[in-house]
Amino acid sequence: AMGTSSKPVIYINPGETLRIETEDCFSHQLVKATDSFDECVDFSKVNPASGPVFINGTSPGDTLKVFIKKIELDKQGVTVAIKDLGVLGYKVKSSQVEIIPIENDAIMFAGQKLPRRPMIGVIGVAPAEGEVPNSTPGDHGGNMDTLDVSPGNYIYLPVFVNGAYFAIGDIHATMGNGEVCGTGVECRAEVELTIDICTEYNWKIPVIETGDSFYFVGSADTMDHAVEKATNEAVMFLERTNRIPWNTAYMLASLSADVIVSQAVNPLKTARIRIPKSCLNI
């Protein structure tokens, strides 16, 4: 769970680079195609996260700035279809486990060549109070399953407790927006990232920065509410950055921003809205 009950595994200073080993979301309980999901998977071991990392000098109200430098994937991953998981889980009659080789240039599945799109499914900090299960996303980050949390990009996370208590897990070799069956290609990995304190922005929800865009990530009980949360933050950012009236910022978002489903399968749903940097006075 994301929280402060676990002792930090490492204390670092802002600006340091870490290399973190992550377990796959099933804790390596599914390694052969003959493994039965129902017989092999202990749910108490599902969705582990590596950490927590204590970042010296961080306190509530700060924003972490995390640069994802590299994700090195294991040689194989796993995808499953199981009863009651995912958008159409009610239609799954019997569970199916697929072990998928991860090649250097592509991933082969069902006779199709899929692009490698390494990304971090679970990334976050401790909430202000209590704990949040690793399976659940929120303003703290968590299980957002958002494709753009990937090498070369920054993710900004609001800090709620001293030290932040940062953790990551649930790496995917590839995944589609929405993660409709509940899994990507789940695999072990090593992740290299640099963690700093952001001085440019102060965010209330997770935000991803790519070369040409900002993505505001909202998680809520429904997809409608997730879109509303993400859009609200994005419009306020346009208002502040471009120094324009709120109504004008709202209309500019409607004309230029893209709403994207991140995941539709977790306890809370996650959506993101993309603001192109070409529409920002920065």
C-alpha cells in the first residue's frame, strides 16, 4: 500500500538518480502458460510496489519532479483474462494465462506484432492520511496505468507527507489506453529515474510532461468524474499560464485539448487530458 507504515528502503537527496528493481504485478506467480490463475495466484501478493523512497527535504505542499530515464524489461511477461476483471470480465467463462516473450523490437501476441511501449503502471507517494492500496489510483498517483508514464518523460506528483514516501511497480512492456481486460504485458523490470523537487509548478494532481505536451491525470469513482477532475486542473493551468479569463481558458481547452482514457478497470477510473505546449505562453 502507498503510505508511511513501511520503513523507507532508502533516503535520498533531491536530484539523485535511482535504479529500482520492480516485480511484476502478479509477483512472478504466473511464469508458464500451464499455470492456472485460480490455483497459482495469491491475491495478497498482487500489485507490489518497490519502495518507499524517502526524499530528504520534501514536505506537504511540495511537488516531486520525476524524470524517467530508462526502463529495462524482463525477457517475458504475462497477460490474463479472468472472470470479473476488466470491462468485459463478466463475459469471461474461464481464466486464461498467456506468457509473452518480450523481444528487443516488438512483442508477438495472437499472431500480431505489437510495439514495445514500456511504461510504469503504479507510481506514487503516500497520501495525507492512512494508506491507499497499490491497486487504487488517486491524487497521490498509484495505479494510474497511464501510457505516458514512460522513458523520456517527467511525472509530477504532489507531496502530502514529509519525505514523500515514493514507490513504483506494475511495469508493462506494452498496453493499450484503457487496459480493457485489466492487464498489459505485465513484467519484471529495472527502472532508472531521477527524483527532484519541482520549482516551476505546484500541482494538486499528477501531471506528466512530454516534449510537446502536458497531461493532467484525474482518478475518481467514475470516468465522468475523472475527466472532470483532470479538465478542471488543466483549465486553471491555461488560465494562469496564458493570463486569460477562465471562460476563455475553458473554451481554449475545448478547441485544443484531448481527453484520453488511461484505465477503465481499477477501483477508481483514470483519465487524462492533453494540453499541447503550442497552446501555452511558456
